[in-house]
Amino acid sequence: MSLPGQLNPPTRLLLGPGPSDVHPRVLTAMATPLLGHLDPQFLEMMLETQQMLRDAYQTKNPLTFPISATGMAGMEACIVNLIEPGDKMVVCCKGFFGQRMIEVAGRTGAELTVLNQKWGEVFDLNVIRETLQRVRPKVLGIVHAETSTGAHQPIEELGKLCHEFDTLLLIDAVTSLGCVPLHIDTWGVDAVYSCTQKGLSCPPGLSPISFSARAEEALAKRKTKVQSWYFDLTSIRTYWGSDRAYHHTAPITMIYALREGLRLLHEEGLEPRWARHKKNHLALKAGLQAIGLTYTAQEGNQLPQLNAVKIPDGVDDLAIRKRLLTEFGIEIGGGLGDFKGKAWRIGLMGYNSRPNNVYLILGALEQCLTGAGVKIQPGAGVAAAEKVYLG
């Protein structure tokens, strides 16, 4: 057998729904030599990473650490630890990842109630209240930033509402963390999971989670073992806690990466980081609208870090994305589920939320759409974005 050549992937600008480009400082941190996962120096790095993660989530929850797997593992870990067979759970579904939560919850034997909302829209608090009052579930699960539609679900008052009915609030913050405000304690969120490859400017591979005291109490009162051995938080927390008991070999290089990604986040500051994402979103939005593209999410609830837009009638989805990739080296995402073939998803997350990337994607999209026969005033997108930056 002949060996493949040395790894030499093409240069890409990753402006899709994730992964995003990794910050150069994170790449440098990943080149650091390994320590043992029980080495005293590495254990100190774990403590530093945990505290920076708590600060990123705006929480004091002791049970806060990264699961050694991707964001979907965070979803599964939260659900299998909180839900036992027969427990009532409500899932608010308004997109692809709400559907994924339904799938995961269904495998736990939960007594499931699903609230559906049209893709691109968000849930009204009164609708959720009626369901909580009727069902009285143990857990309510909802996606904060729906990556498939670009919709930003308001949750500031949802924790308070859930606690009225003795319900635990579980949120999907996979596309939220490091991009938009998250105040886990203030908002009364009981369980949250995210990922490393979006707002934190790291590679995929970890899922930061956090459990409130209420969630920990529910975990302690379980009558049955957690369905998954690997994701059983009663075991994993003995490694991330003071005992430092062996559970699995931690992905040391990814912990290095997360530590540096969180250092970058806190060096910049949470408020400036959120403001940067919003500013670049407004510039991109102005440019996209100037070249005739409209958003899939309703006005007032559009994510700044994930811009989902409708594909113009008569335009070939795959042809445009292929040209962007092959001629410009830019990756954007296609639609999922109800939006398959109908939407493009443009991510400006973490390190990639920069004005130069806004100008690059607008210029490239204009050329591709013009080539597909769409009538666009030359330079309209870039000019509209520049007006936002200057204004």
C-alpha cells in the first residue's frame, strides 16, 4: 500500500454555522507538549479553565466543566443526567436542533411533550406558561440560538417562569457562548451546554456544561443509574472536582485550546465581545439586504453570529456555495430540515467576527449572484456595510 502524502488541506475561510476558524493563539497553545491528565500542573490548568468557563457563563455553579466530546454530547449528557424513564419533559422546537433535542430525550424514556413553532420564529412566554401549567414537567428544554434558522430565543424571564412550576430549565447555548449575552445565574438557567468550535474560536471536541444547585439536587435524587456510563456526571465530576479521581483520559490538547480560547474571551471582555458580534452583524445585514437577500428569522430576533438568509428564487443553492468554496475559498452553510435548499447560513463567530470577513463574503456573494443572473448594483453590499461601520 502506498502512503498518502503529507497533510496539506486547502486554505478556507469558515463562514458557515461551524466550525469557525481557530484563533492563531489557540493553535499555538495546541502545539504545547502534553502533560499527563493527572499531572499536578495540568490539574492546575483545569482549575483555571473551569473558573474562566464559569465567568463566561456568568455563573458560580461548582458543577461547570467541559464534557470530553462535541456539543451534541453536551446535549445528551444534560438530558440523560436530568431525565429518568417516565419523567415529564417539554421540548420547545423551532428548528433542526430542537428536533435533535426531541430525538435525544425520546431515547431516555421521557414522557415527552413537544411545543412546535414555525421555523424562523420564537416562542411566546405565555404559550410556554400554559404548557408548564398543564404538564408540570421535570425539565423544559429550549434552544437559545437556533443555528438552523438564525433565530434568537429570548430566555431572560424563562427561568423564573419554569421555577414557578418546579421545572428545571435546560438551554442549548451551542451557538450562544462567546457571541451573545448569557447570564446563567441571573436568568435562572438550571442546565446549559455549548461547544468550543464557534464563539470560543477553538476546534470542535469539547462541550462546556454547567448545572445549577437545583439540577445537582435532581441528579442526587435519581432512583435509577444514568443511562450513559461515559456521560454520568456523578462520575465525571469526581475528576473535575477536588477528588481528581480517574474517569477517562482527558483530551489534554483540547483543554489547552479551551483555556486559551477563554483567555482571549476575557482579555477582550464579555461586553465588548458581544458588542463586536452585534456591530459586524449589522454591517453584514445591511450588505446582504443591499444585494437583495432577506433573513429567515423574524425581525427583532435575529442572531448576530449566525445570519440565515433566503436563497433568491431561481438561484441554485449548491452552485453558489461551490463557487464560493472553489474560487474564493469561503465556506458558508446550506439549509437544514425545512430550510434545506432554501437558505444560506453565514457565521460570524468568535475570531471570524471581523470587518474584513464581512467585506469578503459580501464581495464574493455579489459576484456569484451576478453570475447567476441576479440583478445587483455593483458594490452595493460593501457600500452598505461600510456605511454601518462609519456611522
